[in-house]
Amino acid sequence: MHVVNFCGACLAYGIALALHTQEAFWAAITAIAVTQHSYADTRNLSRDQFIGAMAGGLFGFVGASLGAGTHEIVGYATTIAGVIVVCWCVNVGSAARLGAITATIVLLVPAPGPLWGVPLFRLVQVVLGTVSTLLVSWLFNQVQQRLARR
């Protein structure tokens, strides 16, 4: 698993750097965060990470548009509670934690540019991180299966 973590993070970070994305480190962090012991578990957590990033980005954007965020605890709390409840209601409770993290990043991490840029760039980083880790995890899984057949 550690080799998959290493390779997935380096691949994600390298692609993010090559694409000149903002805050490329989020791709590497995502890759490390979704890596699990098996490909199936990595795939499931990657799906939850993507759903959480989508929900958190949307709620964070709406919350920020309404003035929630730094120095405003009620709006922040409402936004975080909303994303958690919605994830639970659509039966992706494991994405709730990830959605709350993404909404927190959108609301509390200062970023230049348009308001919609933070959730969009965060989602791009999540996609890069999850796809990189899924690819590396799948390749390692294929090699392990072939070695096991010998």
C-alpha cells in the first residue's frame, strides 16, 4: 500500500503541476487520502471522495455567496451541517466527512479570483488525485494477480 500511496501521490502531483493547476498539493493529498489496501476499497473511497467534493464544493460556494465563512460562525456551521445532512439523506454518509472538509476549504481558505474558482479547482484536484490513485492501484492489482497465478 505504501508504494501505491507514493506512486499515486507523485503521479497526481506531477500531472497537477504539468497542468499548472492552482494548489497542486491538493491532488497529492487526495491521492494519499483515498489509497486503501485493495483496489475495490480504493475505488469505493475514491467515489465517496468525488461525491463529497462535489457536495462540499456546491454547499461551500452557496455558503460563500451568502456570506458564510471566516468570522461568521453561524453561516459556516449551517453550511457544514447542510452538506453532512444531504450526504446522509442520499445514503452516502461516508462522503459527508469529505464534503464537510471541502466546504471548509472553500469557506475558510483565502483564495484569489472569482468565488466559483475555489470549488472548481478543488474538484479538479480531487479528480486528479483519485484518478491517479485508481490507475496506480489498478496496475498494482493486475501485477499482484499475475504473480499469484504463477
